[in-house]
Amino acid sequence: MKKPELHDAKYWIERPLNSEKDWIDDASNWVESYILSANHPHRQLILEEVCKLHAEGPLNKLLEIGCNTGANLIRIHEILPMI
């Protein structure tokens, strides 16, 4: 069986929570590492779903709870600046 790639939704659904490294690096400064994760493949999945919602009816507001430094919101705003 082929191992799912990071950009596959199946990877994120079935991934072990303690075995593989998901972020860019293992920097001791987790804040810097998290900010650098703005282009991590899982964010593309989120962006695609928001774009689908926007296509169904224009969105002008989006609330992300627990967004930390806002990496998802930054990516979404790059593609959909009206949100």
C-alpha cells in the first residue's frame, strides 16, 4: 500500500500523532518554525476548502479559532483578499 503524501487528506486523517515530523524543521524556537510553516502542504487543503465555500456564495468574513500566528489566514488572504 502506498504511503499517503503530506498533501493528501488521507494523510491528515490517518496519521499517527507521535511518529512523523509534520513541520518544516525541528527548531528549538517553535514560534519561528510555526511561522515558517505558512506554506506547509496541509494549509493548501484548508485553502481549497475555503475556496469551494467562497465559490458557493461569496465570503467576506472568516473566523479561525486557535489560529496561533494566523498562518492559515495569511494563506487564505493571499488568494481571497476580500476575506
